Amino acid sequence: MSDLLTHAEYQALAGDLNPPRSPFIDGKYHTGRGAVMTTTNPATGAVIAEITTANADDVDLAVEKAREAFDQGHWSKMDPDGRKDVLIRLCKLMTRNRRELAVMESIESGKPILDCETIDIPEAIHTIKWHAEAIDKIYDQTAPTGDDALSIIVREPIGVVAAVLPWNFPLLMLAWKIGPALAAGCSVIVKPAEQTSLTALRMAELAAEAGVPRGVFQVLPGDGPSIGEPLGMHMDIDMVSFTGSTETGRRFLRYAADSNLKKVVLECGGKNPAVVLADAENLDLVAGHVVNAAFWNMGENCSANSRLIVHKDVKAELMDKITARVRDWKTGDPLDPANHLGALIDGEHQQKVAGYL
């Protein structure tokens, strides 16, 4: 992206933000009945917002409104062109507000503004646009039968979907989940990570502005026991899509088994090695890939390269090349577009990472 701002300009935008501070239920911000949660800038420790979280009663209310919206059919039974037009309008609103979303994403997650501007926000817009464009291009099927029968395969929205997000790619993961769900005609309830609720809440507001009906896209900030578990156990939720730790993913499988056997889609943690053999031809290229895979997004990535297995004959040369490349990665204030590394998400995670050394 050629129109990046200066460090000072991004800081000014951050100072002008008016972040959302409460759950988004039934088409509007709603006074949450849970505890107050502090969202801080992991790079500076400064308080960004005090958010009134949701509780189990708010979960019930959101599910009720989501089911009501689904059954009324204002979205679930809208013609494909109609849903497509609304989601395209949402993409245009995201583009209009891309700087606000990028700065919000950076200051609450510690991600470099360079990545937010050139990867996270554009890819989130692209994801929703792709699914919007697919709406009128996915067809039902007629299965072969005898002359006295007609067999038709019809694709229908599953119903009410809960989307539980991680903190490492807050907006992009939201787009990956709401894009296909909204395109299909589902009602979606989003539970963002406790550390990174702001962009999800702002997206719900933009969706309402784009024309997504009330109850179709709702956001419930809060912690796992207060929001995640009630969503997972709720008898009127048809599907959960979760991205996060393997431990929590197992919990959602248990919640489904103990409730209504809802469908569960999990994207859990990974442990990813890079293996370099003695006949590797271009160690400069290998070093670049290893450094990017290990340290991009501060290593906060389920597909991060967390282990390096190298043949002893090329170990010394490869390590020299890796070390030289790491020195080129600038770190500092995430709002400075010259920096490639920002801040880890919080002190607890920083201690965990330091414990690996």
C-alpha cells in the first residue's frame, strides 16, 4: 500500500478514536450485564476502553434475537442478490473506515500498523467480498434418479451460528467466520477474545449500517466462562466455529455433546517444524522463509515455525544467515509503519514466550 501515513499521523488517529464499549445485540449497542473489562494497548499499557461485558442472560437474549431473525426470514430467506448487495455495501463501509479499523486493530492487539494496513484489513474486506460474490454462483443439484422420481439437493442456512475468535488476528478471523455464515443466510453471534473486542464491535455497527437486519450479526464481549461456555451449551445454537487453543477446542466438543449435538468447527493450535536438509540449494531463501515463518505477527500464529531442524552440515551457515536477517527486523511502537514487530498481546503471554528461552 503506497498511502501509508506517518507515525505521528497514526498516533493522532489513535487519539481521536471513540471505541465501542458494550455488547451489540439486536441491531444496537446494549448495556451489558457482566463485569467491566479493561482493554489496554499492549505496547504502552495505556487504557483504550472500559467495556461493559455480556453475561449468560445477555447470551440468552442474543440467541433469542438471532433465532427470531432467522425464523422471520428477513435475511435467511432474502433472495441471493439482496444478501450479496448488503455484504458488498459492508465491504465498501469497511474500505471507507479502513484506517479506523487498522488503528483500532493495532492498538488493541499490538500488531504493526504496516501489517494491519496491508494485510489484515484488506484481506478481511476481500474475504467478505469473495463470499458475497459467491452467493449467486453456488447452485443446488439434481441427483440422478429413475423416471418416476425427482431428487434435488438443496443448500440451506444451518441457523444460528456462534463464532468464537482468537486475539492474534481479530478482524481477519472474524471475516473468515462471518463471511460464509452471513452469505449462507445464517444469524451469527460473535464472541471476540477478551483482549481484542473493539474491531468486532465496530464491525457489527458497520454491518447494521450496510443493511444487515437486526439480530443477524451480534457481538458479545466477555470471557470464556461467561460467554463462551453458555454459547457452547446453548440448546438453540446450531453450530459453533472456534479458533483458539486445543484445550478450549476440546471444551467446545464437550459442550456440544452435553447439549444439542450442535455442529462444531475447530481451528486449534499447531506445532510446526521447518526441516532443512544438507542438499538445500539456496540457504538465503531458506533463511528468509524461516525468519518470516517464525517471527511474522510476533510469532503469534498457529502456523508459526516454532522448531527448526537442520542438517549439521549446513547448520552454521544457515544460522549466520538467519541471524543477519533477524537484525533487519525493526521493532518498536506498532503505530510506526517502519516497524515490522509490535508488542506481544499481554504480560502473561510475554512471560510464556520468555519461558521458552
